[in-house]
Amino acid sequence: MKHAKILGTGSYLPEKVLLNSDLEKLVDTSDEWIRERTGIHQRHIAAEGETTLDLAENAARNAIDAAGVAVSDIDLIVIATTTPDCVFPSVASMLQARLGIINECPAFDVQAVCAGFAYALGVADNFIRAGSAKVVLVIGAETFSRILNWKDRNTCVLFGDGAGAVVLGASDEPGIHSTHLHADGRYKDLLHVPNGVSRGYDVMQQEEAFVQMRGNEVFRMAVKKMGEVVEEALAQNNMQKSDVDWLVPHQANIRIIKATARKLQMDMSQVVLTVQNHGNTSAASIPLALDVAVRDGRIKRGERILLEGFGGGFTWGAALITY
């Protein structure tokens, strides 16, 4: 059986930066409150006319360059996004055309919100293990600012836009040791956008088109489930917490990240943090953080990495990787 190995990483952030001080002019909040409660200092916001496809393309090209592969080598594209350019076609199929890939490889989107990249990585890993793909482009990309109510201080301070990507290649040596994906739809009302295409789309009120969240309840569930999925990943691979070199978590909230690190008995110096600069970029946050740490030299070949994310639905997942 072949294993999936990360050949290269890439990311992209829109040029516009929205500071906490800018948000003070929009809603009743403060820079101090946002930093203390979330760890966020700023976030990037897509420009008018800039779409999820645009962000995904830039991240993809950076990852492809880093991997040293030709676009013609890619035989599967999986994109995790909650904010596609249109109902259909998928962002992945449009990206296939943008990149000039004419080998008719499969290309599709997956939607698991902030756990989306973990889900996409799990799908790609299984394609490689099954021998159905050899070089896979996996992307998390979001223009999450488009589904925010900029009058709701509970949500608009949290999120940002961006994209992160990895290129996976088939390898005889383990790269991705395992992925662990879960969902529990009973909690859907705690973090959701209430309406969509098949329910109320034609008469949707403005507030029903935006993210709604009950933050305290989401926080409690996120900490609980992240701890459980970390233990699951370690147990499956007969590893101890001390075997993990790096934690690359979904960048939702500094308090959730610190709680997960404590459960792993990891020092925060072993945790990749980008939440202060990016905010919560949903499906993009894990690959964005991974690319930052790879490119600045913190994460090195042969080191073990634990990726984990938690999103609306609820959905959550983890991957244990040797980089």
C-alpha cells in the first residue's frame, strides 16, 4: 500500500488587513477585548471582486512550486470551502481549468466548515492509499467575510479570508499516518448559517444569510472533542504525546488552542500560532498555519505533526503526519 506524503505547501492572504481598531468603528467592541478573548490582532479581507477561486489559485501555485511537480502530474483536486464562488460548478473544477490541467482528473469540493481541511486531507489520503491517485492538490480556501454580519460583534471580530494548500504524493514511507473524522449534527444550531438553497433561499432575510453562533457552548464542545480526537490519533498509531513535535491547530481562538496544548502536555513553543494575524479562516486556517511554519523553518522534514480542527455541524477531525 502506498502512503500520502506532503511534497509541498503554499498559502495566500488577501492584501487588505482589518485591524481590531477598525472593528471598533463598526461594532461595540475594543482591541483589548478581542485580543484578550480570542488572541486575534488582525485579519485579512478579500477585496471586492476577489473570490474563493482567486485565493485558492494563488495558494495552489505556491504549493505546486514548493512541491516541484508539474501541474500535469496532478491527478486529483480536493478543495475544502464553505464559501464557493457559485452553487455550481465546484471551486475545484474551476481551479482545474485555471491551472490548465487537461488530463480530466477528478476535482470536487468538500464542506465541513472549519474542519474542512482535515476532511479534504482524509479523502485525499484514502485516494492515494487505494491507488486511485498519485499526486493530489488539497486546498482549504475561504472568503468567510462574505457570510458575516458586520453588525454582530460576536462573530464579525473572529473571522478572516485566506487559502492554504498542500501537494500530496504517493510514497513507500508513511507521511500521513492516519486521519480521524467525526460529526454530530445534533448541535447544528449552535454554529450555523440558518438558510440555504433548498430552504428559504428565495425569501431569505439578511440576518439568515450570515453566521450565527452561541460561542460559550461551541467553546466547550470544541475543547472536549479536540481532546478526544487527539487521543484517538495517538492511540491508533501507538504513539505517546511526547512523540509529537508540533501541533498545528485550527486557528479559531487562543483559549481553545491553549486548552488543546495542555491536554497534549505540549509547551506553547511547539504550537503553531497564526490566529493573531489571520483570525479564523475556517477551512483555510490549518494549511495556512502549516505553510507559515514550514516556510519560516520551524517545521522540518522528519518531524511529527498533529493537525486538528473543529467546525460547525458539528464536525471535527485530526491527522497525524510525519512531514
